[in-house]
Amino acid sequence: ENYAREIMQLFSVGLVKLHDDGTPVIDPATGEAEATYDNEDIVDFARAWTGFDLQRLRPNLHDIPSTGSLTDPMRVKPEWRDRLPKTALDDGYVGDTYPLCDELPARPWLRKGAIYEYTGEASIEGSSLDDAAADSPAGRRGRF
């Protein structure tokens, strides 16, 4: 919970709600600045950080035993994760606007009526892939 509180207070939303011009939002009932979060929000946000453990050492990089990998400091252990929904700061739940994976259609790119869009002669990756495509026998571009 301390980590969640520090992230919220120091690196994201701060202690009080602000208007677009940076002035504090005042609660009309109390006349004091409105807090951006309370202890319940901290507990919920802390639940989002569950399931992390130290990464195992890489034998090809680490020849000195230590408490963990300095190259890959964290790994997710699914069995340690809190899978319950996390509430958002104002209303609803984190991720409410996104569909669940099991709600997405299977292989949508193969479905009848799928639309393919020509995006131009240049790729978003830039000349490193586009120039290689020009030299390829079939004129294809891409990583594969």
C-alpha cells in the first residue's frame, strides 16, 4: 500500500483535485480542497501491483550470486496476482471501456466483411524495413 500511495501522491494524481488552470477544486460542503483519493483507492491500487517477484538469475549474464537479477528485476507470478476488478478513482472500474478478451471475435481478420486498408507505400517502421522490402524478390515488407 505504501508503494501505491507514493505512486499516486508523487508521480500521478497528487493530493488534491485540480482545475485545468491548476487551482484546487474546493468542496462546497467543507470549503476545503477535494482529495484525489482516499484509503480505499490506495488499497485498490495496491492490488494492481500484486504478483511480482524477483527475477531469477540469468546464467549467461550473472556469475556472482545475488538476491536477484539486475537485468530483469521483476517477473509476474500469475498465481500471486489479484484478479478481481480494481475500482477507478472517480467511478467504475479500471479498464471498463475496453472489451474483455473472451468478448472479442475469433480471428476477426478472416471474417466475412473484414476490411483491409492500404496504408501507403511506406511503413510506420520507416526506411529500415521499406528499403529491405524493395530488395526482396516479392517486394514484401515486414518483419517476417
